[in-house]
Amino acid sequence: MLSQKVTNISIAANGSIDVKFNAFPEKSGVERTPLNINFNNSANGGACYSGITWYNTYVASDSLHVCLHNFYTSPAKIDATLTIMYVPTEWRS
């Protein structure tokens, strides 16, 4: 399992954003499987932040992308940490 943190992500009020996590390169014989994403409010000293929804993850050749949505009526500035696992392709059913 590996994690990467992206800091100071600005998301407009009621807006969405695509966040690129590039610490997870492709590897032969395995798939990158997202396990968890955590959010902290950058503007509030790292307190937990619940106004963001993780609604999609997609794989690009050089990275993983996570689509986030801020459902509050105020802009948000967050840090996001994505944790993934490399899963051998033969484990897929």
C-alpha cells in the first residue's frame, strides 16, 4: 500500500475538480486499486473536512485521477491523501 498527499487544493463553492496523484506509476502484472481518500481543511490547520465528496477515480498511464466535489456554498481549500494498493492482475475475478 502507498499513499500520496496533495496540498492546498482549491475547490469552488458547489464546484468540482480533478486531482492528479502521480506517485503511483504503472507496474507490469498489477493494477492500481484506490483504497481510501482522506480530506483535511488546509485553511483550518488540518482539521477534518466533511464538505468534499469523492465521486470518481480514473487511471491514466502516468497517474491516478480523483474527481472531487465541494457540496458547500463556500469555497474550500483542502489537502487530500489517496491510499492505493497494487493488486496482481491474476487476483481479478
